[in-house]
Amino acid sequence: MPWLELTLTLRVEQQPRAEEALDDLGALSVTLRDADAETPDEQAIFEPGVGELPLWPTITLDALFEAGTDRRGLAAALGELLPWLEPDQLAFRDVADEDWERAWMDQFKPMPFGRRLWIYPWNIEPPEGDEVVVVRLDPGLAFGSGTHPTTALCLEWLDGLDLAGQRVIDYGCGSGILAIAALKLGAAEAAGIDNDPQALTASADNAERNGVDARLALYLPEDFDGAPADVFVANILAGPLGELAPVFAAAARPGAPFAISGILQGQQDELLARYAEWFEDLAVATREDWVRISGRRRA
């Protein structure tokens, strides 16, 4: 079955309203890419957290509709819903079913993180054996896939810990990838917290896919039970990371390892000063333009 793909090029602040309008008009799926990337390999799908703004100044938004959808009518409806939309911001193309599937498969290949952790799309069978730890994800989920440097930094950090018997909190869980990885790496239980119910649904689906759903509890922030963590990780944005530092400190046991990411180069110094009140042994790791801060909760 062919599809109709509508592409919009937008400023970051226009994205939430545009995505809402496309959903109202019957879009079957919506994905986001960096409009300023020079090559396809650089056009990573945004994934730090559902409901958060992308971290690129200009984005390309691809929406999929059923074949035969009236292009002129769709463009006119978008013009009414998004009066600021200019004609050169919008484009259409026909997409064959096999082309769309191939695009997803090309985007999501098995990826290693650290010594033994691998993220696999659900459609590829991992090798048998105890030497690797595999997390299976649905490549149809456009967030929390591990392709973003912030997620990769957190996955590698988790892979380097001894998580046996530990309770882990993943704040801003998105697809649940960090909490699920922690459980597959030996954690006894995990709590995933996110302010978007869609993220909790995605986390629950992926936890079931990986056979760890019985050990993963999911919460909206206001519903969190408050039980402190032996290991704490948060992959969100620098602004919320600064605001939530006291909350994170209360959620981590004394001595608990912690890591925060979603931080752009240049934002780390303020956060290092902020977190030094509650955390020690602070260290910075970088990948591309992104930063992870890790350390340990003060006794």
C-alpha cells in the first residue's frame, strides 16, 4: 500500500502546534528530523522525551497519510490551522510501502553501548549467548531509540555499573530505554517517571516486549511513590535538570550513583555548581555537542 508523505520545515517553536494540526487532520505518523543536518546520517530522530521541544533550531517534520488523500485540501486545511505557514515550508511526495519500511530499518540497526549492552530493533534477532545484554525496541517509536548522543551516554554509563539487586529511577523515561536497560543489566526493580502519559504507554509496551514489565513501575511525577533509588538517571533538558536538582537529591539514597544528560556544551558549568550541593565526585563526559554529568549522592 503506498502512502502520501507531507513534509514541513519549521522553527522549533512552531512544532507543537504543527504536530497537533497534523494529528487533527488524520496523520498516521509524525517524525522529526534536524533540518540543518548536512547528510542523512546526521538527521537523527528526536528522542530525549515525548512532549519536549526538539533541541534543533529548525526541524523537518514528516507526516504520513493514506494514499489518495487530497493534497490541495490538506494544504488548505493546514493553511487555516497554521496561518503562519508559507507555501515553501510544505512539500508532498508519494512513498511506496517498501520504501517506508526500508527507511525505518535503515534508521534502526543493532547498536552497542559499553562492554555488553546492545539495543536491537524488534525485527532483528540478536545472537544467542550470555556475553551480551539485549534490549529490544519497536523501531516505530520515534523517541528513546538510543540514536541520540544523550541516550548513548546514559546507556554506556549504566553498562559500566554493577546493578545487581539495585533499585533504579529513570526520570523522563520516554520509551523506557534506560530503565529497561538497567533491568536487563541486573537491576532488581526500576521506576520510570515522565510527565507525558504517551511516554508511560511506550515504556510499558517496551518493558513487556523485553520481559521486564513486572519489575518496572511507571509514574507521572505527581504520582511517584517517593521510594529512593540506589541508582538515579535523568535524560531530559538542562532547564528542568537545574530546577529538579533538589527533587533528584531526595530521590537518591546516600552514596547512590547518578547521571544526568540532555545537556548542551556550555550548559554544564551552571549545572555542576548546582548539583555540587547534593552530589560529589562530579565528572563530565561528552559526545558530539552533548554532555553527561555523573557522580554520587553525598552521604
